Amino acid sequence: MNVVDEAFLPMHELVPELIPQLPDLLDEDAGVRTRITGYDVITPVELDIVVRADGTVELGGAPPLYHLATSTLPVLHSVRLLAIRADAS
């Protein structure tokens, strides 16, 4: 059975971990409240792609694991996260 390398998280687990929980910032004395309604982030990611015998594909991802200058640098992919609060009104 093919599985994603243990150094990587399955993408369905990794992506929610990259989305921060952003509470409202409230200064009652000043009468000010700040609410983040969304964000857009592009980040590098290493991918582990596993094709199983039945043809299904599982993607694993991790932040870049190595930061060493070598003659053959790793291929990094980009993931774009666009998150908008459901209650962004």
C-alpha cells in the first residue's frame, strides 16, 4: 500500500493548519473593533505525490524541509490560500 511520506501531512490536514484563527481585536475604551475578514497568502511547499495501484492520487505537503544551497536545488511548488470569513459582513 502506497502512503504519503511520514514527513508530510496529507493536504486535507495541512491546509486547515495554515489558516489562522483570527479573533476580533477590541478596545472598548477607544470604541474600536478590528475584524479580519479574509486573507490571501502564497507560500512555498514541498509535495509528496503518491499514485496508488487503483489509480487514485494522494497529495502530501510540508513547508520546505531543507534550506541548503546544493548543485541541485529541490523543486518547490506554491500553494495559494484565499480565506474569507463566512460572517464577513
